[in-house]
Amino acid sequence: MVQAIINIDDRTNKILSVIKAKYGLKDESAAIDFIVAEYEEEMLEPELKPEYIEKMQKIMKEEPIGPFNTVDELKAYIESLPGEDED
């Protein structure tokens, strides 16, 4: 956990207090965490999230498949993969 001293105006402080009360949060730090999480969910595109970047880096380290010369070759490869819904 990182500690920071920040300067906020009275209006921002009032808004933090309202959010803290509305969502039953412990303190203003929890209210800030809540606001940032909401911002991330609504405003950041998924490809910018750290989880997405980690996932893509993992995929890039895997051995590549292919190349496929035809769509039929790709289709045959996909059909040969074990399915998740198989019994």
C-alpha cells in the first residue's frame, strides 16, 4: 500500500465524503480507491488494463501455431483441439 499526502479542494472533499457515506466505506482512502476502480471500469479500454497486457505477454511467449496455407487447414486444427464442453 502506498501512502500519499494530497491536496484537494473543499468540493472534492465533500464529494469523497458523500461517496464514503453512500457506499459505507471506511474512510476517504477507500472512497478514492472506489472512484479509481469505477473510472478504470468505465473509461479505460480493456487493452490498456495491466491484466490484459500480462495476458498478451503470456500468449506471445507461447509457441506459435501454424502457418496455415488454407482455411481448411486452420479449421482442421481448430477441430482437433480438445473442447471445453466435451464430456
